Amino acid sequence: MEVHIENISKSYGFQKAVDRVSFQVKTGEIVGFLGPNGAGKTTTMRIITCFIPPEEGDVKVGGLSVKTHPEEVKQHIGYLPESNPLYKDMRVLDYLRFVAELNGVPKERIRERIVEIRELIKTIGKEKTVILCSHILAEVEATCDRILIINQGELVADRTAATLRKQAQGKEIVKVTIEEGKRDDISASLKSIESVELVDPLPESAGTFEIQSKAGTSSRKAIFRLCVEKGWALTEMTPVERKLEEVFRDLTISN
């Protein structure tokens, strides 16, 4: 059952919690909905699930409007809110051990909990429309087909995790390992390459560096030529892909 979010807005006093947000989630799709605290995630989810009405725009679930058919929409929705009946003075693992002991469940089963939930979400997502709102980016990346990121009430990204990382990369970053040269000499020579913006020594070995090129340029051929000229052995040159956490931080940082 498809979910269409159409230019929804919601304010609390002078604070605009959601500002003309639009996106679509198809049947059989698992979408991660991310954003920092106060970004508008909870308000958006409450509008979708008919807990509160939008001030502007509309949400349609299977063609039914949350404005005109809220009771019918609710019949087609399952919603697990973030506020769970937990003992808040206990850490998560302590709570799980406590519940496991009460129910006679072996403690070894605790670590299988995460895998089972991930598989459950994937199984449900084969036939249902799933919107997963979470702060655990690794779980979102492992589970979801697509990622939406909201910030200050506005949708700032709607891409797959791989596309987000590639799109946010901006500047080429490569990891190189160069042998048969002194670390300081290698570093100075790499910095002298015109297209190189940053040379960062890595602790793995004396000749291992992370090299960032200037925007719109590539330094790989120049690095190779430099090694040939110096008689150094270039044993590694691999692209460095940014983590989803870095992309999320870049898209949600407040100006």
C-alpha cells in the first residue's frame, strides 16, 4: 500500500516543525527516515499515522486521505512509536538480560535479537510499506532500500545509501601506500602535486597516507608518475568512501 506525503506543514507556535515536506513510499519498499533531534521526524510520523492533522498539504495511504478518512487509514497502519515501556534507569543490555531471565530465555539469545529484527523488517517489507525511523545509521543502511533525511523541518535528501555517499563525496580521496622512501620525503612530494589539497599520514605504516584532491580534480595519475620518478614502490592506491555517518552530519549541520 503506497504512502504519498504531499507538501505537509506543521507548526508549534512560532516553530515550524515540518515545512512543505513531500515524498512517496511504494509498496514493498523499506525506507529509512533520518534526522537530528527536533528535525521534524516525529511530527511527520504522527501526521502519517493520523495522530495529528497537517496544517497544510495531505497524506494519502492507499489513496485514502488522512484528512478525510483518518479512521480508515488507521485500519491499514501499524505504528511502533519510539516511547517504549522500559525501565529507563537500566541500560539496554541490562534490561534485555533482566527480561530474558524473567522469561527463562538463555542470555545467548540476546545478541540474536538484532539479526532477527532486521530480518523481520525485511520480510515485512516484501509485502508492506515500511518507514523506519531510527538513530542507528548502521541498521538503517543494512535494512533500508532508500534513505530520507530531514533537517529543520525540510527534506534535504532522498537517495540510496550508496548514492548519498557518492554524491556527498565531492572531492576524490584515495589511500596510498608507498615503500622504499622516507615518510617525510614522501609526504612533502605528495603535497607538491598541484591537484592535491590534503595529505594525511595514517598510522598503519610509515608510507601510508590518505590524500584528498581539490574539487573537480583527480590526483591518481600524478601520484603514479611521482612514484616512477622517485623510484618508489606504489603498493596500494584505493578510493576511500565516506561513511553514512559523515554524510548525515554534513547534511544536518546547522549553519
